[in-house]
Amino acid sequence: MINFDLDDETIDRIADAVVRKLSEQNLTRSALIDQGSSPLGNRRHIKLARAHPDRCPRIGRKYFVPADLVEAEMQRLSGACNDNDLDEELGLCG
């Protein structure tokens, strides 16, 4: 275990800086969806995150996508199915 020996004032400054950085990027925790809870499923969620690296942070092996991007992708997918789309082959298209 690493011991940094930080005093409370330093910890508060670091926390304030993190909050400020997240606010600047509009990446609040409640606005992000992780791949494990994404309605898109892992494969589509990761593909969406990789397509928007400026808005989708990656922490370790997990990708986080803003809720507005997930919602837009869900609306796009609910339209017409592509002939090569696995969903159509499985009969999941409306």
C-alpha cells in the first residue's frame, strides 16, 4: 500500500480540482452510463465510446458514455434495421 501522507487541506484541494475538471467537461457521474449497465449491450456501448473519445472516458477496462449519446444511439437503432445487422437476423427488429 502506498502512503502519500497528505494533509486534509491538500486532499480538499485535489477533490475541488477533480470536481472542477469534471464540471468543465460536463462529465458528472450521474450523466455517465457504464458498459455493464448500458441498454446498448457491451459491444455497441464500447463501439459508441470509441467513436467519441473526447466525451467518453475510459477508466481501466470500462468505458463510460454520456446518457445523451446512449439515448441518441438507442433512437437511431430503433429506426430501420440494416440487412447485415445481427438484430434483424435474430428477429429483434420492429
